[in-house]
Amino acid sequence: QVQLVESGGGLVQPGGSLRLSCAGSGRIFSFYHMGWYRQAPGKQRELVARISRDGSTYYIDSVKGRFTISRDNAKNTVSLQMNSLKPEDTAVYYCNSNPVINWGWGQGTQVTVSS
């Protein structure tokens, strides 16, 4: 069973930055496409960014140009650099494979953008 641990969230003012990190147990990340997801209150969880095994990336339109996903297969980590944060980015952020398989979900990390 893979365990995913997200960290790096917090409270930030609009326009600020945060860097999220995700660590996975086992030497498995390099075999999978990985994604960052978020779930805002009252909304469904959504994919925010994806990075393939070869490093190509995809972002939803609302975060393009502001968020950057990266991975370090040697360290079994995936990161999300978030700049120019907006109140609508407020959510719990999770990492997981993309597409989601049978790893389960970590506890996520809360990102709150508010003045």
C-alpha cells in the first residue's frame, strides 16, 4: 500500500506564494504519471496539475502561468509551486497518481488564501 504525505500548505494573502510537497512511500513514483488535486468546501475534488513520467506537464486553465508542478523521482517526491495565489485557490490539496488508481488518498494540506 502506497502512503502519500502532503505538506506545505498554510494561510497566505492574495498574491502570495506557497510550495507544496508530496512524499510517497516505496520507490514507485517514477513509474506513474502524478497529479495535484484540490477540493474546495462544497465542491468536488478536481485535478489541478499533472506531470507525466517523462516530465511533460498539464494545468487547468485557472492556474496556468501561476502554478508549476515538478517531480524528483530519485527522492520520490512531487511538488507544486503556487504563485499569485487567489482566494479561489483556497482548498485542501492532495497528490496522487493520474489517473487515480488504488493507492488511496493522503490527508491533504490546507491552502487558505485570504486577506
